[in-house]
Amino acid sequence: MIKKFIHQFASPKTYLKQVDKAYSFIFFTSLSIYLIAIFWGLLLTPEDFVQGHSYRIIYLHVPASFISQSLYLGMAFASAIFLIWKVKLSAYLVRSIAPIGAMTTFIALVSGSIWGIPTWGTWWAWDARIISTLILFIMYLGLISLHDSFTNNEKADKFLAILVLVGSVNIPIIKMSVEWWSTLHQSASITITQKPAIDPSMLYPLFASAIGFTGLVICLVILSSKLHILDRERNKSWVKDYV
Amino acid sequence: MFNFAFSSISEAILMESQNGQNHGIYVWSVFFIVFGALILTFCIYKNKIRNLSKKIK
């Protein structure tokens, strides 16, 4: 029953029609939320007692870092669906998410490095959190290269899905690195089980920037998947009607 | 919560902290990198989709 449901609603043609309808709404809502959140975070929130104004990088760094890991989990989920139920759309999504994941991980690494200069006195440290995030970035690039190196797309999809699932072991390592090892990177300020260690005046714009950034990244995933689907299905008659 | 943290534009650009350091260079660098990366990625994908659509047509 699940298989029938997935196959019925996860055809590339249906997917494109649905995301085309939702795209403008997601884009303009997310952009508005993100711009307000960044204005609020960078110009309205008070100065931090310990870090001074450099803490404002949190509104740009944390959403990127959160999304870079979430996208990989999304890829792992789509890979599992592809391997179990052979849903073609899932394979397309895995390949489409990878470059967006690489971009967000790049932002997380660069913004973290710049934030490190005034707070740690160095832009780079061989720290467990930073290394595991760098590994995530290299994994994203490796997955893109691997898929593109195949001439047979079906084989490439299968290998990519397996590698994504194997590589997902890195996500809990990134998350727990600040707990398992003594790191320069601070431990999480926001957890599900405990009260946040950040003052509400700084916390609300952080939530807003995370929501806005997530929406914009969803839009990028939609564009990336659209490009990939059109490229892979270009010989199908419905694609000619669609464009 | 909604008061400006800076009293002038130059203060907001420099972001001089209580320890005397100017943190504006770090904050605004990250701001431009993030927005630059987002705008560039959107433009690249929009352009690629347009070109591919033309080819398919």
C-alpha cells in the first residue's frame, strides 16, 4: 500500500507540478522572514557580554550549519526510499540536494572560520566539530563527482544511494563531537530537553533566521531538482509539454 | 528588544565592542559571503534551467 502511494504521488511530472505551485509562496515568505531576522539580529539585538558584537555571526552561521546536516539526513532518507521502493524521484532528489548541501556546508565552514578569529584568536583549529564538518563538505563534493563519473545513470543512482547511507554515520559524529571530545567549539546552546542558554532577545531572531534560511534552501533544492529532472527526462514527451 | 543597538550608521558598520575591538569587519564579511552565495546559487540554477528549457524546446 505504501509502495502504491509513493509511486502514485512521486512521479517526476507530479512533483514538478506541485513544487511549481508552492515555489513562489515559499520563496517570498522565506525571503521576508530571513531579511527581517537578519536585520533584527545584526542591528537590534543587544551586544553580548563575553563575545561583544562578533556573536552576531550566529544569525548567519547557525542556520547554515543546521541545514548542512539536515540536508544530508534528507539525502539519506531519500536514498533509503530509492533502495527499498525503487522510486526514481528519490534518486533524482539525492543528486539534486548534494550541491546545495555542499554550498551550505561551505557557508558554515567559512562563517565559522571568520567567527573564530575574534573569539578563538585563530581562523582554523584541528577540532573535532570543524574536522567532521570539513569531512561532510568533502563528502558532498565526492558524492557529486562520483555520480557524474558514471555513464550509466541507473548504476550511478544506486552507488550514490549506498554511499550516502554509509556516510550518514558522520552526522551523529558532527552532532556529538562537542560532547565526546574536548573541543574549542562550544557545546550546543539550544537543545530539545533543556532550556536554551541564550536570552530570548537573541534567541527569537535566531529561530527566525533558521526558518527563513531553511525556506530559501528548500527553494534552491526545488530549482536543483527541477534542473536534474528536466535533464534526465528530456526525452520524455511530458517534458516537452512542460517546458 | 526592538531598539537599535547602534546610534549611527558608522557605529553599525564598525561594531566596536566593549573590549575596544571592531567586530564589524567579521560580521559584515560573513553577511556578504552568505548573501553572495545565496544570490549566486539562485542565479546559476535559474540560468541553467532557462538554457536547458530552450534546448529541449
